[in-house]
Amino acid sequence: MYITYCGISQKHAGASQAVRYYKQAGVTSIQTYIFWKEIEKEPGVYNWTRYDDEVKLYQEHGLKWIPFIILGPNYTTPDWVRKATGEIFYRCLEHGRESGAISLWNQALRPLIDRFMAAFAAHYLPQDILESVLLGITGDYGEAIYPVFGNWPLDYHTHYGFWCGDALAISDYGRFLRERYDDIQQLNTNLHTQFPSFDSIRPVLRKGATEKQWLVQMEWYRESMNDYAEFWMKTAKHHFPDVPIYLCTGGRGKNCEGSDFSLQAKTCAPFDARIRITNESSDYFVNFISTRLVASACKLYAIGYGFEPCSATTTRGMVARVFNVLSSGAEQLFDYVKNNMEYTETAGFTKKESFAVLEKYQPLLQSGRFANPRADVAVLIPNTQWTLDGEAYPAPFIEKTKQLRALIDFDFVDERMVADGALTRYRYLITYFTSIVDGAMIPNLVAWVNGGGIFITTGRLETVDGPSEKLDRLIGLAQEHDEVWGVQHNEVLVPEFLHKVLRSDKPYVTKRGFINFTETVDILAQFQSHDPSNTTSKAEYHGHGASIWCNRHGNGLSFVYTGPMGIDLDTWMEDPTMYARLIQDCLFNIEAFDAPRQNLPELHITGNDVFATRFPDGTLVVNFNDDAVIWEQHERQHTIPSNEIVFIQETCS
């Protein structure tokens, strides 16, 4: 585990003592922000004095150094660079105003970046001080995202928005479209638009675009950021061939941020580069949902990854961060000194309570045993739908994910990862609140289920072009199927399977279901009319329709839940836990369908906010309750103290 801290300078009183504290606590390196404007104040004239003094301090105490080479954001760029590159900055679509950061489409910046990295490598590689190099390519603070909220207020125009309105961006968008479409007629037919010519096309906001036009524009927007990151990694690999390289990225993948985490991971792989995601906090579940797609993608494409907080963290938050980095199989934990040390000019550095967390879990962090967490389950990140809807990780998705994480650990996979074969790593794939997916993932999804995979979904999936016959067959819908809405009483037909579903004290009432299935379907919950004595209702809409069913597809199974189920007829409120309970039945009672459960133990936990992750030789458990809880597995009970991480060693087959 690489453990690095940022915020100690030789200018600080007591800096040597602080570095010793960190060395004793297992820290491996100190990170420093590299300000281009302080090193190269004039073209080709370099002054390394400030950073030489920092390096000397770390060398004296046996620590390595991570330079965060930031050459894109406003606060590090020399004035002469802005002028030399023609002062072409990001321009927002919302107001037509410029940011203070140089546009990534400004090709004149690239040779200056290459020259600076060459000079940096020539000066510091001979000193054998570098643990790794972190690349700060653009964004606000160096992340591989577009400007968001800026560095300091009022320095320049900035906000969450779309920064592709400068002349160079517009030109590149035209190039992208011309390479994809033979002529304007083909473009208009495909995108459902009416442009008179390629020259008339400009990037637009969501409200001004058709669905397919928006998807293509966002593909270009994200690929532009990724192409720029690829240039940086190629340049860094050339100048630092034997030093680990990290791409700094951030956010949660919102449209306007322009980050595509699985694409970034895939692009890093040929350069043996890594990713550091900078979005953690003091809450474990927030950290999980913010970092897990990066971790899952990096594992698929076989690269390293590390985590960084985006704000101050608490003592409890330090425990959350240690658990997240261990349970995710990450190789790097980054933090800021201010999160566990106080500094004054008179007293120097003094330890906060959270420093004890770093010291306490040093043996776990440095054990090397947490590189391969066991994950048999994956949850689909529906990037296509989220791109159209304009919201990444919407609240209903977060709520269902939290319910599932309380049951078991799992990975995220997006549509690109599925298309690239990610499902071979898992036995289960779960989707919820998803209706539109990228058609490129369909062949691998169908083949995976056919080979023995278990697919659990909420309703019917289709592509942006409309229904998919392959997806309908996958979940057992006949060609003449129909979707039925209305209040329906349900009868559970397979109670020996739906153990958790049957624990509900709410009436089994739903308002959505399907009729007409293929012969391979087993109906698990059948709906009837609200008043079974009403003989005038159409028979086709009760007696054989379903709100829960299973389809046998080759050697695999697809479970479908149409929901919402468990509606209280007095309040019209649905049971928000019903789908999670169905997932429990699919995970832990799968033998009812003659499918082996394999090695997927149910976690018997007393109390909330307890999370566990399995490894080849045991299970890592954390308890965020105010009191100790009992954790049970294999008929053995273990006490997990409040706000502590415990590793329970055993042989997990």
C-alpha cells in the first residue's frame, strides 16, 4: 500500500518532526503541488530551488516524493504560457463566456507541456526520489474533468456547465462528425436532426438536442477529455519510463464533468498508468458509491488505483477511508496533513485524534493481503440512460445501492465494461431504475446468461433505437407481450424461493406487470384483478400475468421484478425494501432453482451501518454504529467494536 500525504513543507516549523511521525505510521511518501508559474517564470528558464529543499527534507527521513505536475488549471499556469498559446480558454455554452483555464483543444499548449516534463524528469530522475508522478491535466485543480467551480471565487468565470464553446472546440466537433458520417443526410437520418450542412453544427445544451444527437455530442465531449489525458500519459511515460504514473480524475461522472471512468481506465492500461479518484468524504457509503466504478474498471483493465478526499475528514471518516481503500483492493491511500495534524507557527505540528487511526491500521494497510477482494455480484451503471437523463447516480439508485451494500459487497460495471467482457468475472448482474442501455453490451450479456450467469432486473430493457428482440427473449417476453398498469393483488406462487419477499407485512399489491411470456418462464408472483369476484374484467389481464418471474435462458437465469410491489392501499405508499428482499432471495436461496449457490454466504449482522468484504483468506468487517455489534458467519459469532475495522481470518473456498 502506497500511503502519501500532502501539506508538509520545509518552511513549516517542526516539519522534520511531522515527517518522522508519518514515517513511523507507515507513510511511504509526501506529495507536493508543482506550480508551473513558480518554476518557469520565463520560457526555458527553470528554478527548482523551492522543490529541491522539499526533496531534501523527505530524503533525510527515508520517504519518497510524489510531484503533482499541474500544467493546465488557471492557478498554476504562467502568464507567458497563456499568451504564447493565443489566450484560447474554455468557453461555456450557457453564457458564451471564457474560463481562466486554457482549452484542451488548444494544441499550442502540448509542446510546452512536453518540454516542461522533459526538464522536470532530467532534474529529478537522477535523485531517485520519485515514488510516482501524478498528472494534473486540466479542470479546477488538475483533474481530468472540465472546469466546475474554479480555484478561488471571482478570479474568472466558472460554474458547473458545458465548456465547449470556443472556436477550437467547435472545429474539433465538426471534425468528429465528418469522420463518423459520410454526408449531412446520413447524419440527419441517424441523429433525427435537420442541419443544412456540417458547418452549421455547434455543440448545444441538452434541451436543444435530440436524444441521439445528445449521445453523440457527449461521446465527443468525453472522448476529447480522454484523448487529452492520453496525450499526457504518453508524454509522461516517455519522460518517466520507470516511474508509476497516476492520472488524477474527479467528480462522479456527470455529463458536464466530461469524465468517463471506464474509458479512462482502459486508456491508462497501455501505458501501465494508474488512476487516482479525488472524491472521498467522511461517509463510507458515499465513498463506496463515488469510487467503486473506478475500482471495478481498473481491476478489469489491470491497472492500479488510489483514493483521495475532496474535503476535510473526521476521525470517523478516517476509519471509513481506510476501510474503503482496503475493501476496494486499492493500492494507494492519499490524504492531507490538515486532516490528522494541527499546525501553528509556535507549536509546529501536533497529532489529531484521527492520526491514531492511521497508526492503528498500519498493519492492515501494509499487510499486502487486501489486493484481491471477492466480488461475485456486479451492479450495472447505465451510462446511456444517465447521459440522456442528465443525472449521474440519481437518488433512487443511491437508495437501492445502499440497501444492497448492507447485504453484500459488489462491483459496478458500465456498458463499455460489459461489452469488453467484464461479466466473466461475476455470477450475478443486477440492474435497477434502468430502461435504456447501449446496444453494444447486448451480445455479451446474452452470452453470459446463456453460459450460466444470473441476471436480476426491474422490468424491460431497450436501446435508444427502441425495443430489442434479444433483450426481450433474455427475460422471457413473448413477441405478443403486453405491459399492464393498475392496482393488482398478487399471489406468490413459489414461496419456497421467495423467503425474504414473503416476510413483508404489507399487502401484496402492485400496479405494474406483464402478460404473455415464452415457455421458458416460471411465474413467481401472479397478479389478479383488484376484486377477484368481478367476473366482467378481461380474463387475459389476470390469472397468468406476473409482477415477478424467472426465465431460464440456456444455463442461466433472468429474474424480473416489475414493481413497485407491496403498496399499502390506505396510504398508497410502496414498500421500498421489496426489490432488495427479492435480490436476497436470488442471491441466497438460488438452490430453489437447481442453481448452485457456490460460495456466497449471507451476512448475519445485528445493527445498521455494518459492512463486510470477503477475501481469499478471510473477511474484513467495519462497524460504524455507536455500540459494538455481533457479526455471525459459519455459526461463529464475532464482536465488532464501535467504529472499528476487524479482519476475521479463515480460509474462504
